[in-house]
Amino acid sequence: MNIRSKTLAVATLGCKVNQYDTDAVLTQFLEAGYTVVDFDEKADVYIINTCTVTNMGDRKSRQMIRRAYRNNPSAKVVVMGCLAQTSPEEVGEIEGVNLIVGTDQRGRILELVESLEITQRESLVEDIFAVRDFEELSVTDFAGRTRAVIKIQDGCNQFCSYCRVPYARGRSRSRHPQNVIDHVESVVRGGFKEIVLTGIHLGLYGRDLNPPVTLESIIQQIADIPGVLRLRLGSIEPHEITDQLLELVANNPVVCEHLHIPLQSGSDRILERMRRSYTTGEYREIVEKVRAEVPELAVTTDIIVGFPGETEQDFLETMEFAEEMGFSRLHVFKYSKREGTPAASFPQQIPNKVKNIRSKRLIKLGHSMAQDYHRLFLGKTVYVLVEEVRDGMAEGLTNTYIRSVFPTSYGEELVGQIIPIRAIKADKQGILGECV
């Protein structure tokens, strides 16, 4: 007699850290024999990993929860992540929710789902600021991706005036170095060639451990693991780019020539109101130092437009500063008023119409800068980690984070391989190349 395996559908909103957390929970269910189906299909269990960085994140999270219940009113619906942590009562009022888990204790989700009746509701949300240890959640299945994202840090101590993340994630907590190494070795055995280190505030890695360790030390240890061909870093705050880190980027061929350095604003007045810990002058010095060591290094960044009190002059300063920095990619966010943060009560909140206009102008500048950066590689050989092959075209990323495509006579066997190509055309999206 055939016994139907239980089915699971998952939805993840937000950042790479959230994606890692989802993958870790998914690993538990796969090992227990569950079959993963598309979120819009009928499933026995739905898991929604929520985001609360912006109002849009909140809204999309609520929409996905309601969609899960509509898809199958008899399913068990699990809501986890940042919105679940900061607003468990609000989540609990949504019809069909059975289990609410914040940003800790996610290792118990499978056990609780298996024991809960469909008519029951349970909340496992604790004071996140009381959590002192990194929650070990390993991932063995990265859902067909070619890059393995490894979370090594959680939480943030910075408390920028606009940000809700510390209230959702708590204080900085680091993963023990040996656990990091063991996890990387396991995914390398699984065939992954690129490792992406991620965290909420990655630059704080190791400072809370006893004895303390440094981010640079764990990078060096990972780079020394046989089989690791690429090591990419997540977001690094400007003042956390040390000489030792820069030396690794410049001289270790495994460490990708790509740094994501958040700017948030090119106006010193706005940076101070945001409670950022640097000025534009200090940021400039760091980028100049980085480029002196690695001239073709990709520097990507985040910028928020429409922060309370941002004048047209402040915005123009941001545009001019971004253009001066020559970023290879801009991630533009419209300021989102988050309840409980200092900036939510600041005067001179910017109308949505103004935010939209400024966002479009900055995105347009970002496209222009991306194209300029991509053109630097015309005629040169770059190395592409192939993610997909379709209709005779392979697609993937260079170590400088450029989306690249090239024609090939090979098929799926090329996925996961690093292929040298010569760049022959560039636009804002990336480069077109030919095999060398």
C-alpha cells in the first residue's frame, strides 16, 4: 500500500539571512520525509518566513499568510521570522495561523508541527534581547542553487534611527568557528564551489565569543578549505573594513573582489539623523583605499531616499556622492516609517510622491553606473559560475558580481562549473561573452 508523504510549501520574504533560516527549517522537514510543493498548491503544512524591514515587507508577509489559508484551510500554517518576532499578536489575529515562531527556537518547528492539532494555536516567541547564543541551524539542501549561503552571525547592536531589525533579531551573536568550518566542508562535499557568508551585522562576527575571534580569521580558515573556489562576503559596514580584510580581498584568489558597503545617504546631515557611524568623508577614504588595492573591485551599496527631513539639497548631495563613488550596483529603498523606531516620530516626513520621484532618479543613476562598471571588462577574460543553461545560453555570476551570459553547446552539466569567457558586450544588466 502506498502511503502519501506529507507535503510542505514555503515562502520567504526579505534578506539572505531569512533565506538561510528558511533553508535550515526546510532541511528538517525534508529529512523527516516531507515533499516540497509550490506555495500555490495544496499542502499539508505552509511555512511563511516573514520580513518587517519595511511596511511593504509587513504587507507581503500578511498576504502570504492569508494565501496559505486560502490554498488549504485544513493545513497547518506556521509563521516565523521578523514580523512574527515583533508583532506576534497581530500575526495571531490572522485566520488559520497555527504556530508563531520568532527569530529563535526554529529548530523546534518540525516537532511542534507534528504534535499540533489543526484546531490548536501555539506561540513560541520570547524576549529576543535575552537570547545570548547563536542558534545552530545547518542547511544541507540549498534548493538547486549553485552558491551556498552560510549564516555565521545574527543580531545587531547598531540601532540606526530608522531600523526595526535589532528589535526583531536581538543583540549580535556569532556561530562557533568550528561549526562554521564543519558546515562549509559539508557543502563543499556536496559540490558547491562558492560560499557566501551572511549575517545581520557580519562585521561584528566573533566579538561576542569567548575567546573572541575575528571575521578575518574565519575568512582565512574557509579560504584554506580544499574545494572552496570562491568566498563572497555579505554586507560590511564601512568602519569594519580593516587592513587585514582588505589584504584578504586583494591577495587571496578565493575571496571575491566584491564588497557590499552600505551608504544609506550621501548627506552628512542625514547620516547623523540616521545614527550612522561615519561621514561621507570617512566613507570616501575607505572606498579610495579599497580601490587603491583592488582597482576593479565591485563596490555595491544600499541607499535610502526620503528619510524624514531629507531636503532636495540633501538628495542632490546623495546623487553626487553616489556618482563620485562609481558603485557597480545600487540597491535603492524608499524610507519606510517603522513603529517603535526614533525616526518614526521625526518631523518633516517626506510625501510618498517625493520618495517615488527620488527613487526613480537614483535607480536611473544606478543603471548608468552599472553599465560603466560592466564596460571596464570589455575584451577581458572573466570567470562565470554557471547557474542556468537554457536555449543554448549559459548564465551566471563573475567573482565581481556581474550577471553574465554566453552561448554554449553544453547543457545542464555546465551548471555549477566556473567557465572563462571573454566579455564582448556590456549593458546595465551585465555582460555578454564568448567562451575562451
